[in-house]
Amino acid sequence: MDASLEKMVDPTLAEMGKNLNEAMKMLEDNQRKAEEENEKKYARKDIPGPLQGSGQDMVSILQLVQNLMHGEEEEETSQAYRLQNVGEQGHMALLGHSLAAYISVLDRERLRKLTTRILSDTTLWLCRLFRYENGSAYYHEDDREGLLKICRLVIHTRYEDYTIEGFNVLYTKQPVIYISSAARTGLGQALCNQLGLPLSCMCRVPCNTMFGSQHQMDVALLDRVIKDDVESGKLPLLLVANAGTPGAGHTDKLGRLKELCEQYNMWLHVEGVNLATLALGYVSSSVLAATKCDSMTLTLGSWLGLPAVPAVTLYRHEDPSLSLAAGLTSSQPVEKLRALPLWLSLQYLGHDGIVERIKHASQLSQRLLENLKNLDFIKTSVEDELSSPVVVFKFFREYSNRDQTSHAAQASTIQHPIISNERYIYDTFNQWLGEQLAQLVPASGVDVVELEDEGTCVRFSPLMTSAVLGTEIQDVDQLVDCLKMKIPVLTSTLQLREEFEQEVRRTVGLLYIEDLSWPGLGVVRYNYHSDGKNDDKQEKELEKINTELLKKLNELESDLTFSLGPEFGGQKNCVYIGMVTEDLDVSELVETIAATGREIEENSRLLENMTEVVRKGIQEAQLQLQKANEERLLEEGLLRQIPVVGSVLNWFSPFQASPKGRTFNLTAGSLESTESTYVSKAQGTGTTPPPTPTSSLAKQRLPGQKIFKRSLRSSDAFSETSSVSHCDDLEKVDQRPPALFPGQEQGPLETEKAEEQKEVAQATKTDTEDIQSDKLRRDCTKAEEQEGQR
């Protein structure tokens, strides 16, 4: 490519191509060198600095851009970040923006000829590629801007005096724009704001409720609405239809809608992702009807994976003056340079390359749809089983005939909130499923979408993502494999969720928290039994106990995940339990949570009581020591307190005073005098504290079995259990008295001798312990005397 650049006549174009290649290589290179560390230090800072007076070279500026693009995340996560799938066709699109800036400085005549050629070529290629005959094109950055210009064109066409009188002509007949209820969110409000029309000029048409797809516009209802508007003196202006709704990817009945628009002299505008299939050899009849509409908007950037290319609105209109007044055409040649990046990219890809990319995306969606049909508990929502560019699916557990009958009877007796709760739970689970699939297979491009009737679903739209992410067939297969792994987890969690709730409600000390937005087994809180404490202190104790409970549960060797819940919107002071498997022992889990919480509460109360006792003991000891000091002063007399006289008096007549102190017995919680310690030269040990009660949660488990897992009821498990019991029997046999010879009996004399031997052994052991304790006491006494002499 460098050799071809050198052969160019214009050296500026050659230099521009070289600079672009070098800049892209530098921006895509994530390997940092040692000499770049100094530049990284100031580049990492978010605080803007002053503009350098001497300026910087291009390499330094690009290095700064690279550091700002990747930030500090690369060092923290040690992952390679690079621009997603920016190949040669992406470089051509980026080169187009650089060329547009260079071409704009040409003289006016050359600029006019060049922009006319670029605009004519691009419009001709797109009209032939998407089967839109005799069309004009408008290139825009915002994909809603094309529809906005079309609305202005229709207003200029239907209101002849609009150019002269402006909005005064709209008072006589209020214009009405019709959009589907499945259209993009905020589209109608954006149009009214830009056009300066009231929101009453926007009419949302509901979708089908009885027959056909629930994402298609209800044509019969639209007909009645238009008739009512005409009778009330309004002017039906424009209808916005979908060839692939933003959510489910369904296509409206464009043929019937076109007939309705011709009947009422309305403009039909079509947009949607399914318009990309017009470039294929086989096109469904519903999408093919879009070629007869008055205008359509194409988003080629996402379909072909081209960065920074404009969207295109193709339209048919015979009056160029009205198109100029509406802003669809411009007399400024620089405005026509918007098509330059697309002009370069289309030439680089060619007709076959464009068709191949769109065909590859359609094959990916068809591959996923075929695999989803063979999966249980997966419900798909597609418009056409044979060819659907967008695949929407969700996890849904269907009931068998017997379960369905019981579930229907239960639903008839239970009120509506239970049914709505069930939908909320499914929405939460499908939200978690979509996030997990997007995290495990990022190249698939799946996302989560909210639909009005189906609820939360997972959407796979390769026409919008595959060209950018580089999605391949193996990515779809990996997506299906991950889905197969997640379905049993979802099913098990959904089945055990109700059992967990019942177990928690039956357990004393635990409170079940209903949080339908949590994707997991459930939420539980340990109830703190307050003893007349105020709300603030009780809230702190509750938070402390549940936080410690969460810490203890996470320390257990289990496959469960315990957390504090979501960062925003979750309940406070609760333990959130994540997804589970079918071998979970729910009763053991709830018992462990309750026992651990009680143990933490008892330890907390014991520590609190001990703290109070120690505090009171210290205060009492201070009072007693102060009283003892006063008594000592009275015994010594006043003369001994004088500095010089006291020393002489103590030398002639020493005063022997017994040291007085206090010891605090933690077991008894009382103060004791230290006189006995100085008399016996040993510190009393006091009574032995009672052992700390521990919860007996240790359950007999098989080798390798983790906690909260049910034991397998099979022959292997039975043999292992029997071997364990056999080992216990052997230990019991070892603890029995030695066996006697045949015919030998144990007489009373032998029994007395055995008892005497036991008593002697115990007495010897006790004497040894007493000797060792006396020795330790003597050592401690000597150490105390040495300290006193010092």
C-alpha cells in the first residue's frame, strides 16, 4: 500500500494516507515501552494543563490520545483494549473525513465538480443496492434528522402558503403525524420539538391485540383513527412504519399501509434493521413492499461495520425547490462532502462484499434460531421462522398437562398480584440470563430488551452488531452451549425459591424479604431481639450482626454466593443468596443461617455484658484504691509526708505497710484483694470458666461432598455410608476391656486390684501436676520479689 501511495500524483494525498496508517498503528498498539513511562505520568492525569508554547509533534499528541482512550483500566485489569474490528474498510471511512477537510480548500469550481460526482455515485449505488428506483439521498449524522427533514418537506408540500405565512396556515388544519407504539422511545416528542408542533399533532397507533403479530401496527384501528381526524378537520400528514421494530424486529404490513396512505394522500416513511435484507437475493414480501414507500432511512454504519459514516435517507420527490426549502439538498458544496466516507467505503467493499456481510448476519440469526428450537424452557419470539434477522428469546418454564391444570386452578383462586409477581420473577431471571450471556460470549453482541407483552427478553441482532464485533458461527455455537449450562441453574433456582421462602418463614429468628428484582434463591435477614433499645442502636446492632453473618457464610466451603445485594435499590441489612443447583439442601442452608446468626448474637451480647462488667469493676477499683491510699496516709502520720523529715524518720524507724491492690475476676465479675497473693506468694487461678457453647452443625458427609449438598441416594453412596459405620464399630471394639482366656473369670480380688491401680495412677498424676504448679508459682514469686527490690 505504501508503494501505491508513492505513485500518486498529489504528494499531499500520499502524505495523508501515510500519516493515517501510522496514526492507526500507533492508536491500535497497546504494547507500552519503558521510555514512555514519563509521558504516561502526566497523560494519566485528568486535570487539564496549560497549552505548551513551543507546541508538540504528532507522535506525542497521538500518544496522549492513546493514553486518554485506554485510561488506567489497562494497568488495573491487564487486558488489551483496541478499537473493535477496525479493518481496512474502517480505515477508508476514517480517511474520508481527512480527505473532506483537504478537499474543502480546493477552488470553487473543482470542489463543485468533485462533490457532484461523489454525491451522484453514492446515491446511484445505494438506490440500486436496496432496490429503490429513481430516488434521491440525504446524508446526515443523526439517524432521526432524515425523518425530520422529510416532515418539513411534507409540510411544505401539503401547505402551499407555509413558506410565506409560516405557522399561521397550520391553525386552519392541524397536521397529524402517525407513529407506531412499537417505535423508538421519544421519537414523536423529538419530532414535535424540532418542528415546533404541539404534542397533540403526534398520534401513537396501537399494535395488534387479537390477530397477527403483537408488534405490528393495527391497520384497521389506524383506518378508523384517520377517519376521525379527517372528520374533525385535521390533516393526516405522514405515517412512520417499521421494517424491523427496535425491540423485536417485526415488520409492519407495509403493503396495506401504503394503500391506506394513498387513500388519504399521506406520506409513508419506513425505517428499521430489516431494510438491510433488500440487498439480498431473496427478500420476504413484507420487507420488499418497502421499496414502494415514499422514503426510507438506512443506517449503513452498523450494518457494514463502518465507523463514522453517515446515515442515509432515500426519498422520492419531484420538486427540487421544496427539497431545498426543507433542507434535504444544499447549495453549499461542502455540505455534500458528508457522503465522502461512505463513497470510499462502498468502493472498497464492492457490491459482493456488501451483500456478503448482510448475508452472513442473516445466517447467524438463522443458526441461532434453529438451535433454540431444540432447547427446553426457551421461548422465541420471531416474525418469520424461515428468515428472521432479529431473534428474541426468553427463559420460560412451561407446565405439563397435569401441572398446567393445577396451575390454572391455582391462578383462578389466587388474585392478580401473584400472577404479576411471577412475571416480575421471570423478568429478573431473563435480565440475569442476558447479562451472563453477554459477559461469557461478548462477541455475540446479545443484549437485554424490554417488550410490552413478552416482558424482559434476550435479543440477538447480528445486523447491528456482527460487522462491528466480528461475530462468527462458532460464537453462536458457544452462545448456545452457555445457554444450555444456564438453563438448569435457572430451573433449579425457580423450583427451590418457594421452598426456601417456606423454610425461612418457619424458622424462628429469620425474616424473609421479598425482593422480586433479585436473580437468585432469595433474600433473608436475621432478626435481632432488642431489649428495650432505641431504633438507632437497634439498627446498628442489626447491621453488625447481618454483616458478620454474611462474612461467616462466605467463609464456608460451598458453591453458593452470598452478598449484600445490588448496589442501588436493594434492601439494607440482608443476606442475598444467588443462583443454586438442584442438589441444594434448603433445610440445611436455612438451619445454618439461623444457627450462625444466633451464635453471633450470643457472642455480641456476651461481649457487651463483659464490657459493662469490666467498666463497672474499674470504677469500683479506683474508688477502693483511693480509699486505701487515704488510710495509708493516716497510718504513716503527717511527719513522714514532709520530704526531708520523712526520709530521716523512715531511716531511723522504717514503716512496714502491706501492699494493697485489687484483682478483677472476669469469671465471677467481682473485685478481690491482693493480700492473699502477697501472703501465699502466688496468684490465685480462680474458678474455671464454662466452655463456650458451639452450634452442632457438623453433618456427616461423604468424601468430597460440599456443604449444603444433598447426599446421592445410590448404591455407591450406600456402600460408603456402611463403611463409615463399620469404622465406628471398630472404634467401639477398641474401647472395650481386654478379652479373657476361655474359662477365665474376673474375681472380686482382681477387680479391687484394678481399681487400686487406677487410683494410684490418678494420685501420681495429680501429685505431678501439683509439683509442676508449685514450681511455676515459686518462679513467679521470685520474679515479683526481684521486681520489688528493683
